[in-house]
Amino acid sequence: MKLLRLLSIGLMSAALVAPRVVAAHAQVPPPKPLVITAHNMTVATAGGQDTRAVARPGDVIRYALVFTNVTAGPVKNIQFVDPIPKGMIYVPGSAAADHPARIEYSIDGGKSYSAQPTIQVVEEGRKVEKPAPRQLYTHVRWTVLGSLAPQARVMAEFRTQVSEAPGDAK
């Protein structure tokens, strides 16, 4: 009987302790970034009429993205991702934000990002890493550092230059 009582008490103790042990070892997944992806459209209106302005090769166009925290608490892990439209070329040094942010670029359609994308070229029979030409940039990404307080906003922007006539864009 003593043995049964000890065994019962031992099992009850294990049952009470086991959930705490499991909880202590549970892995909390890292928070996923809040990604804001732009869909670029350039439309000018006058008096409610669509006047679709035509950009010409060499014209510079500014893109701006704005996020406002409408929640009751701070928001972390904010990312802006903006594809560079076909027929446009990124203007070097034009990406900026009004909050501290890490700015990165993609040259592979948004699959990978780097602060300074590079390509491999062959020079004198050797493979050499060179800065990627701005014509290869496909996306710009901003990762806002820290958190954004309730009702605060953050703006990210960059500029592109029209490289082709609208009908020639690929």
C-alpha cells in the first residue's frame, strides 16, 4: 500500500511538473515582418478626368510609401518592398526614409536583397565581383529599425528614371 501511495504521489508530482518543463522548453517563433508591398501606378487627374501623363525617357519619377500605425500599441518589424517598374532605372542614392531604416536592393526579382548588390564578371580570365549596374535593380526594400509608436507614421521613398518610351517597355 505504501508503494502504491508513493507511486501515485510520484505520478501526480510528475503531472504537475511536466507542463512547466514543457512550457520552459517551448520555442517561440520569431515575429514575422509586417511587409508593405507597393503596386506602382502613375495616374494624374484634373477635374475628375483621367489625364494619364506621359513620362519621357530621362524623366525622373518619385515613389513614396507611407505606413501609419493605427493600432493601440507599438509595431515592430515593418518592411516596405517596392518593385521598380519595367522601363525604369533606379536613381542611385535616392532611397531614403524619415525613420532609421536598413535599405537594401534586389537584382533578382525580389528573391534576395543586399545593401550593395554585386555581379560576377570575367576580367582577364578571372571572375571578379563588381557592383551591379543600376539597370539591374528590380526592387527596393526598407526595414524600419526599432518600433513605431501608436499613431506614428513612417515614409520611405526612392526615385527612378524613365529608360524607354512607354510602348517600348518590356
